[in-house]
Amino acid sequence: MIVCSCNVLSCSQIRGTIAPDGSGPSTAGEVYGCLGCSPDCGRCAQQVRAILAEARAACASHCASCASRDIACAVHVQIGVMMEGLDSEQNIAA
């Protein structure tokens, strides 16, 4: 679902700024910075803060394993992409 129509930011993009340990942006402005944009009209700020709180609560109640989480965190997505690259390099060398 699109939360910020000015920057076309979705719930999953906002959730993705939170790391498995619950660290990450703590304000709506910091979320925009993480996602490479800036706030415009500000109507979504309250919803962005609510999504951050929800994502942090999910991180606190689940283990740090991606498999057990329904939130696609940016940290784990990047690690997964890096690991896939390593696997394909090993296959080429073999």
C-alpha cells in the first residue's frame, strides 16, 4: 500500500528501513533520507511513524532470522543478494 503519494513510498519500503535488531530511522524525516527522498507535504508523517513503531515491535518479538519474519528488511535483502552473487561465482569457478 502506498503511504506517501508525494514520494510514492510503500509500507514495505518503510518497514525495510528497520534492521533485524530494531535499529534504523526513528523519525519520518530519517525514513525519507534512508529511501533517498525528502518529505514534501507531510500528511503521511503520522502513518510513517506508526509503521516504524509496528516494524520495531515485530523485530523485538521475532528472532533475527529472515525466514521467521514477514518484514523484508533492507539489511537482510542486501545480504541475500550478496550471498547469491557468491554462490554464482563459486559455480562459475567449478
